[in-house]
Amino acid sequence: MSDLLERLRGRGWRMTSQRRVVAEVLDGEHVHLTADEVHARAAQRLPEISRATVYNTLGELVSLGEVIEVATDGRAKRYDPNAHRPHQHLVCSKCGTIRDVHPAGNPLADLPAEQRYGFTVSEVEVTYRGLCPNCA
Amino acid sequence: MSDLLERLRGRGWRMTSQRRVVAEVLDGEHVHLTADEVHARAAQRLPEISRATVYNTLGELVSLGEVIEVATDGRAKRYDPNAHRPHQHLVCSKCGTIRDVHPAGNPLADLPAEQRYGFTVSEVEVTYRGLCPNCA
DNA sequence: TCCTACGATGGACAGAGTCCAAGTCAAGAA
DNA sequence: TTCTTGACTTGGACTCTGTCCATCGTAGGA
């Protein structure tokens, strides 16, 4: 759990109680929370924490590569702290539940050069959609 | 171009000038517009058209399967009229430009049963990300 | 031509996220 | 330990995207 905090401190992150709480919320059980959910959980430990701070901190964690932003639908982005192990997502079309999955194959290799239109392709995101056992 | 209009009429769509204009905007050059862009283009031909109507019409086109909703980032959804040929998307991380691509392989087959967690998986969405020639 | 149910309108509203000016405080310097 | 300063936090206003609803208009069948 303090792994994440250690790494952040090692990168010269100025440690504040707000940042610590946000990092701890994400570093707990492995879930995919929206910014508002992160704010709600952080506020249980630090009631005065503001939404703006949560957004700022999440943005920094994303740009540091510690957390991945997942935009699975047109709604709120979700934040995935499992950034160090490459993985894809399985999403329930009804309730929005997300699970991490590790498919076989290498989708990046499936895109031939003439299909890249001069883009510098750096990553692939695969989202499997369907109904979870509860919603089916 | 009137292909789309023909199909819609064939399905008993009540044809109004607003719906016609929205369908024509999408049916032109193959682009991926946001709802607001669709509204702006539609308003060039029919200045009184309201945002609500554009949203309604887009929603109907999506549920009729004539248009696909693409949520590539946390921002506005984009509407892809190329719904009849299965394809994936290549997105510029900087400017948001989208291109349709047709990768090889079958990503659905890459997800083994024990990775499905009881979900009924029905579709896969693959998004390649990188920088387009202009932004690189 | 008339009717009527379906569609359009626009304004209010809601949710997610950003911005900013002012206040606070972590952490290095003395 | 205390001081200093620039980075961080705050909260409220604002933007953007999208939805809802009461009312009005009209496409298309009788």
C-alpha cells in the first residue's frame, strides 16, 4: 500500500494530507472508481477535501503513469490504479461494472502499416462489452 | 446518399425536414462528428433546428443501428455513420481526430472463457491511440 | 381537407469537469 | 527551531455535454 506513496515521494511529489488520502483510496482494493467516488471516499477520511483537489491529484497520478483513465461510456471517467500491469477491460453494458482482463494475442501487431495513415501508434485499448452475471 | 434516407423511410420513419437534414449531414463525407458539430452543420441548412432535436434524432439513428456512438475520451461522444461495415478506430491523442481501421485478427477469440467472469460478451471495441501526422 | 398522434422547440435542469483568485502549508534554508 | 516561498488547496463560478418536459407544429393517413 505505501508502495505508491513511496514512489510518489521518490519522484519529488510534495506530500500533503489530501494527496496522501487520494493515493490511499486508489491503492486499496483494486476497483475502478469515478472521480466523484474517489472524492466521497477521500472525504470520509478528510472531510474538508475539495473536488478540485481530487481532480488535480487524479490528473497528476495519470500523467505520472500511476493510474489509468478509463472512459468506457459517455459518462464519468473511471480511474484504474492497476497501471503497471498491462491489461484490458470487460465492461457490463447495463450497470457499468468493469473487470480487468488479460487477453491473449497482440492487437497492436494486428494493425498493418497501410492502415496506420501516418499515425505514430503507441497503444491499444481493447474493451469487451456484454452483460455481467447480475444483469444478464 | 439517399441510401440512408431510403432505408429510414422504409422502416416507417416519419420524415421531417429536421430528420432529413441530420441524416444528410451524417451521410455526407465520412467523418466522426460530435452532436454539437452535427447541430452546427444542420443549422447551416435549417437555422431553426434545435439541439434537442439533433440529440433525439442521433439517438434514434443509433438505436436503429444506422450510426455508431464512439466515446473515445471523456468528452463528447462522436457519431460514426459507417455502421454497416465492422471496423475499429485509430484516434489522435492530441487533437482527437478519428480514422476507421480494419485490423486483422479476431480479438473476441482472444478472451478465454476463464477471463470472462460469467459475462455474456457480445462485442469488442479496439481503439488504437497515437499521434496523427499533423500533431506528431 | 381535416385530424391527430408523432415530432420539434427552447428553456430549465443535471452531471462531469475546469478555472481562478485568495488563502494555506510542506519542506528546504538559515 | 523559525522563516520563507512557491507549490498546493479551496470553493464557487463557469463551461460543456446531455436530458427532460410542456407546449406547439405538422406529416401523412382517412
